[in-house]
Amino acid sequence: MSTVRGRQIEALRSMLQLTGGDIDPTWKVLVYDKTGQNIIGPLLSVKELREQGVTLHLPLHSDRDSIPEAPAVYFCYPTEENIHRICQDLKNGLYGSYFYNFISPISRQKLEEIAESALQSNCVGQIQKLFDQYVNFISLEDEMFCLKQPKDSSISYYNLNRGSVTDTEMESMLDTVTESLFSLCVTLGTVPIIRCPKGNAAEAVATKLDKKLRDNLKDARNSLFGSDGAATGRYSFHRPVLIILDRSVDMATPLHHTWTYQALAHDVLPYHQNRVIIPGEEGV
């Protein structure tokens, strides 16, 4: 699977395979937050989840019954609220084992919160795996995706350009967009050549994304585009071009209408069978 949608489905199936193989016989519980639900929804049906051994799929912040013999796969964004609920689940001993998969990288501070909670609950041995999945985008079609979560109005063209926006708000929005685009690059296993216009939000995002990619590539030991991934054939340095544009740039018109003299002549002059008739004054 080489499409955006295909790579994200591949990442989710790998997340659900606790024992390896195309179909995991291990029955499990899938626990997700709203962001995780929005990502999984367009990609995997209930039937496909069952094929991966998922017998129950439940919202993280719902009232869930204890199933002490079942493993639980968590798929959520590492927010303070979500981490607090995860720690509460450990304290209550809801499941037999825990596999944590975070949509975006979890900070060290929040990681320590989970570790401290596991120690206090005496269930360190039940935490089997913890992964940063880098899938913080929603695939709608094979080559179409969106970065904005449904009903999330915090990131929008208006908010980026309104006069009252503060530096902190602007920085937060740019960081969120950059993080999602970085997740896309990791999922596809490519380091793109970035192009953007100057002097707007698109340039700020492009600069941040370029720095994030360079910093990751410099750390050869922990690079997400390193030799381990290349050995499996997932990552390659065939570099596509990533064009980041502000919505004030109208790209629809040149993409839908050819900008040639022939098209211009066809629009504004009598044009028939490759002939143009230009009326002129008498004697000209």
C-alpha cells in the first residue's frame, strides 16, 4: 500500500497486531478518545476490527466495566485529561495488560506520570508496550487527507489572520499544523522537498517543518527515517515535493483552467477550428 490512506491503515493494523501476522487471534479491547475515533472511522469498519481481534471498542472517557483477563489497546492523543484517565484505569485495574499507542509523541513529563501511576498501582508488569504512532491526520481518500479534527474551530484561516490573535495562539496553531504534517511524512516514510510562498503562515509552517525534519535526521540513533526503516523497504529517500500554501493563494483557478494564450483566445475572441476572427475598423 503506497497511498496515504493505505499507509495509515497499515500503521493501524500493525498497532492492533499484538502477536504479529496479518490476522491477530488475540481477542482485545480497543480504547480510543475522540481524536482516535475520527482517525479510525474512515479507515477500518467494525468487521475489519473484528478480523484484528477487537471484540470491544470503547471511548476512553466512558464508563467501562473491568475485564481483568483481556488485553487493552489504547489509541489516543496525549492530553492531560487523557493521561489522567489512563492513570485512573491503571489504578482500577480494568484490564489484564496495556498497550499504549499515542497519536502524537508523548512528553517525558506525561510519560513519568504513567510510570508513577503504574508503580503506585503495582501493575508495571502489565504495561506491555508504549508507542508514538505519528498518525495525527485523517485520511478521507487514497490521496486526500485533512489535518483539522471535526468540530475543532481553534485552527482556521480566520483565526490565523484575525487582528486580535496573540503570539501564543499563533505559535500553538502553527505547531499543531507542523506536527500533523510531520506525522504525514513519518507515515509515508519520505523526507519531502518543501516549497512555499514568502511572508505568510505557510512560510512559518514550512520553516518549522523543515527544522523538525532536519533535527530528526541529525539524530541517527533515534531517527524515524533511519536505516532500520530503510531495510524493511518502508522508508526511501525518493523525495516528493510538498507545496504548502496559504488559503489566500487561489490555486483552484490555474489548476482548473489552462493559463495559455490559446485558452485566453478561446475565452475572449471568436475562436473556431483554430481560427480567430478579429473585427477591425474599415480599411484596416
